[in-house]
Amino acid sequence: MKEITAKDLASKLKDSENVSIIDVREDEEVAQGKIPGAKHIPLGQIPERLNEIDKEKHHFMVCRSGGRSGNACSFLSEQGYDVTNMAGGMLDWEDKVEK
């Protein structure tokens, strides 16, 4: 599984790269703040919401610590998606968040 550090993903955002970030945490976790521009799809809803995830794009998957987003990456990779896990999750995120 491909991985990226929180710091490297933050750099991509600062460089205005067009990145797709999907936050797979639960509603109450996301309410505390998410990466600006990230799309929120709780892990358990990914199978029924695949139509919301563009298969032509590369997506960075995020959760609290990297475990659930890793599971999401495994599942999406099996479905033919190009995904990268943000290692360490939001616990490692030191940049701005939106609420």
C-alpha cells in the first residue's frame, strides 16, 4: 500500500496541487476538524458510496491514526482505485483544519 506522511500531504496542499482527500472518520471525529477540502465518507459507507469517488483520480485516504484509512485503501485498491494512505492520520496533522 502506498503511503504519504501528513507533512508531505500538507506540502501538496500548500503548493496548490489539485489533490483529492477522503476522510473516513466518523461524524463526531470530523466535527472536531478535517483537512480543508477533504470529502467526508465514513469507512462503513464507502462500499455504497463508490459512485462519489472518481476512479480517474488519485485519492489520499485519511482517518485518526492511519488504520481505518489503510483498510479503505485496501478495499478501494481491490476495486481498481488509485489511493494512498496518510500514515499517522490526523494525529500527525499539524496544519490548518476546517470545522
